Amino acid sequence: MARSRRFLGDLDAANDRDFENHFFESTDLARILSSDSDVIYGSKGVGKTALRRALAELKSSYFFATKTIDLDHISFNAVHIALSKLKDTTQTEIATLSRNTWRNVLAMYCLEAVAETLPDTHRLKKRIEQLCEQEGFEGADSNNNLMSQIERFLIMIAQAGLEEDAPTPLGLSKKQRNVVNIFPSNPEVHATLRECTNLIERSGKYVLLCLDGFDSIVDHTSESRRAIFAGLIDAIHKSSRDPLLAGFCFKAFLPQELTEEAQSAVWDADKHILNTHYLRWTDSDFQSFLKKRLLTYSKSRSSNFMDVWHEFMPDKVRNESHGTEEHSFAYVLRHTLYRPRQVLTHLQKILDKWDEASSSFRIDPSFIPPVVAATNYELARNVAAQLEIRHPGLTNFLQSWNGMPITTTASEFQERLLRIFKYLEASEVNIVFDDLFNFGIFGIASRQATEGSQQTTFRFGFVGDRLARNINTSVDQNTLLAFSPMFREFCGCTPSEFGIVVPVEV
């Protein structure tokens, strides 16, 4: 496929071959560039993988060693079934079993990370390789590594039961309970970890382990994702306080769609609030991000974003739906959920379509709205598909608004939620309402709206630096809501009767 005349770089940071020149060093990187263990989460396309690459590649000198663990291949259902079998054997909660399994798996990844820094002939490297073989921890397949650990637990529990005849009231002997609760479960792993920690401490640095790749997983139920994600988050928190792992830090880059409910299942998660980071972008972040991409083709090479932007784009765009003009940057940005990948997609599509049709460098104002409208549909469709994991039936709900205004009342919105999501109890509607707000599907009018206005501001979940809890309590039946402008074409909505929908901070 022919490359664009003005190619702004790969949309996916994982595959960007010019990542070092494209990466925008936001305040998020400064927050997580430390020896702390952190959970970093946000929506797909918000920049999690870019931050992970920046830590592991651009800031690698900060660490003794770095290792990225790809969790793309985990089968949630298979792991959950295996954990359920272990629960039947031990009478221990799945969340606890999940945490303990993850802790042992993370310990093995720690050993692997150290081994990768050592020469092949080194005694410690050979010892780690033998341990990995002994633990069934071989290769990069994260699913196999998890399953092997669970199977080991089952075998060890069975063997411990043969060695000791005094059962507990739960049916487990003391030795069997130790198999489940002691970390690490293998004494040789304990000794080897201690040796690794001593080696790392002499360097004055830390080993960084990044966990990434959950975004593409789809085979899971609500129950399985709660147990497995909650177990991982809890394991990271517990491991961060374990002296045995003092030389290691974990950075887990997790999708918002799967993290929110799992985080709430970790009973002491509030203790780790300073090490839990929700990713958000501001207008100035987007300007710095886009300037780096556009400068490759800029003639002025100005340090001012707007100077560079207006080399390519017109000053204003005519909004025919409302008979007014908007600044072109604000127009493009408000047709996203404030995710850099979406902004870049819009801009690349505009440039590509224009370069196919014209030899002029600067884009005509009338050309932009129809291209943005077509791109909106695809972006919204992708977001809806991702959220179907959490809320089956979301696409039907969104497209049930076809032919209706992009603005509606809270009572009508909630009534339709109940009608489309037939599996919901009335008490569950508020949970879904809050969820859809935080994922940016709709916003809430920030003040009393007037019909015929040129614009109305709406509070959207993707603007600001925090998630909104229990947002349903701040609305009454007549409160005005609006779908994100990015969803207008996908929902098939007509223009707002209250002017342009403008996102503002929560």
C-alpha cells in the first residue's frame, strides 16, 4: 500500500518505527518514572503503549534492566475455569487464588528479567533457567505460564495432602494451606530472588517489568475479568511492599474497560491511590503531540503550534448544521473522545483525502467537515465494539437514537437504557449511566441550555483529570444530555437544538 504524501506516523505506538522522534513527553511520564510499582490505565488509544515504550526504551538507562510482558494471549475463561477447580480443592476465594497465582508468576518474570542481563555461562543464569524449566515457566506465552502455575498448585496441594493426615475444618492440612498462602511457593525461587535482589541493589537501580497487551483480549465474562484483573492489581500492590522484591518495580498498563470494576474489588486499593494513574489529555498536550508530527512537513519550522497548524489547516471551519464558524483545531478535537490516536486518525484522513484531490499544501475549509463525518463513524464504531465487552447491546442502544436530536433528557436516556438493555435491573441503570459518562459516550449540560443558542457546554468524562463517581446523582429527569459529537453519525442523530456541543471539564 502506497504511503501518504504527508505521513504523520503510525497510529499504533507499538509499531512506530520513528517512535523516539514522535513521542511527546507528557507529565504522565514524569509521574511514573520512578521505582514505585504503578497501575496505569485508560481507554484504548489514549497512549498507554507509548508510555510503556518510553519507559522501557527511551528511559532504559534509569533502570538496571527492563522487560515487557505481553499479556495478549491470556484466555480469561480458561484461567478462570482452572482457578475455579483450584477453589473447589482449597475452599479459598478465587480473588485470593488469582492474586497468589499472579504473585508467583510475577516472581518468575523477575528472575527471567535478571537472567536476560547475564552472560550464558553465568552460574545465576543457569540456575534461573533450571528453575523456569522446573516450574513449567518457559517461552513467552503468558497464558501457558499462568496455567502452569495453577496446575502446579493443584499437584502440590495433592502431594502435601498425602504427607500429612491432620485436616483443618476446611478440609486442608496445614501443609496444604501453606502451598496456597506462602510466597513464593517454591523455596528455591525465594533463595534465587534474594540473590537477584542483592545483585540489583549493588547497581543502585531497579529492574522494570512492564505488563501490557490486555487491550485485545475479548474472551472473558464479567466474573472472570473481575477475578483475574483484581488478582493482578492486588498482586502488584502486594509485591511492591515485599522486601524480597525490593529490587523490582512493576508498571501495569491496563484498559479502562476492564480495570474499573476490578479496581473496586481490591478491598484496600485506596492505600495505593498515589500509584494508580488514570490517563487524560489536555488541549496543550494535543498541541505538543501534533506539532511533533506536523513539523516534518512544516515550512516555517515555528515553535508555535498554531503557526504550524495553520500552514496545513484553515483558520476556521464552517459548521453548516448550526450556521456558524469554528476554529479548525477545536473542531477536529471536539470530534474525538480526547484520545491521541483518534485525533491523529482525523488529521491523517484529512491530509490523505486532500492530497488525493488537490496539489495545494493548505486544506480548504469546506473540505474538512465531510471527511471528519466519515471518520467519526469508524471511530465511534470501534469504541462501541470495545465497550460491548463490558455492556453487551451497546451498539443497539446507540443506533436506536437514529433520527433523533443529539441532545436528550436524562429521563429519556435512562428509560431507553432499560428498554434496550433488557437484562438490567432498574437499580443497575445508574451504574451503566455512570459508566457511559466516564467512557465519554455522552455529556451533561454544564448550565441551563437555551434553544437556538450558538453553542452549549457539556461536562464530558474525557475532559479533566479524574473519573466522576456517581454522576447520576447530579442529574434530574429534565437535565439535558448530549452524545459526544464523534458519535453523531454512528447514532444517526440530527443536530442539537441547543447549538454546537462543546466539551468542558467535569
